[in-house]
Amino acid sequence: MDLPWPAFRWALQSPAAPCLLLAAGTAVYGAGWPLAWVALIVAVLLALLYLACRQVFAGYVKQQLEADMADIEGTYMGRTGAGFWVEEEEGGGGGLRGMVAAEEAEGQPGCCQLLRLSVDRRCRGLGLGGRLTRRVLEFARDSGYRECVLYTSTPQQPAIRLYLARAFG
């Protein structure tokens, strides 16, 4: 659930967001309401926008936890051409630092899809995401895939920079 804030900031950069906030504020002020009420209405609209971003990502996480992540063994480990890798804390602590999955891209024979790359926020910036991505690319090559694809959302700018550095484009 790290993504609601970046998604919220991204939404605010949309040309529509400031226009709607200005229009709402102008309408309230034009109706004769005090400036304090205008500020309150704008603040409520901003809070609703954040909550909408949070709800979208919460729904996505819930969907994934109920789908492939509910049966990692059957979805990834038990299938040819698929895999799931985790990075644990050193020293036998067993804490999860990061994970990544791969499988054949749906409807694209011979094409591997990188999925579920996630790095604990305390471990970011240490190269773990790059190592996990490299592991999937090695797996794809060793498994005979011709190419490897992935999909991500615009607010995930650090992930996008990582993928571009690994020749995804």
C-alpha cells in the first residue's frame, strides 16, 4: 500500500484536478459562502481524491492476494515456464526483503512476463529490485523465452526507472 500517495500526487498533476478544485471553490465562493467554507470544500475534495486512490490500490492488492498470491506453489512453482523468487533477511531471521514472479505472458507464446516485483521499503535503494529483475531475465533466457515484458502503473516512478535501466521500454 505504498502507492496511494504517489497516485494522489500524480492525479493532482492532471490538468483536470486543479480545474475541478478551482471550479468548486469558485462556485462555493460565488454562492456567497465565506472563504473558510471554500477552503473546507477544497480540502474535502482533496481528501476524497486521496481516498479514491487508496481504494483503487486496496482493491488491487485484495484481488491479487485472493488470486495468484493465494496459491504461489500452484500458480508459479508447480508450472513449467513459471517461477517465484524471494529474498530473505540475512542471518536466518526469515524476514521477507523482496519477491518477484514470472510466467508466460497470457496470449503471447514465447514471451515471459515479470510479475509481483516488490521490495520492502526498508530495503529500497540497495539494488535488491535490480537483482530480482535480473533473476527473472536469466530465468526467461534459460527457459527459452524470446522476450520478457511487464506492466506497471504511472505512479510507480522508481519501478519505471529500474525497468528502463534494465532495457524494458
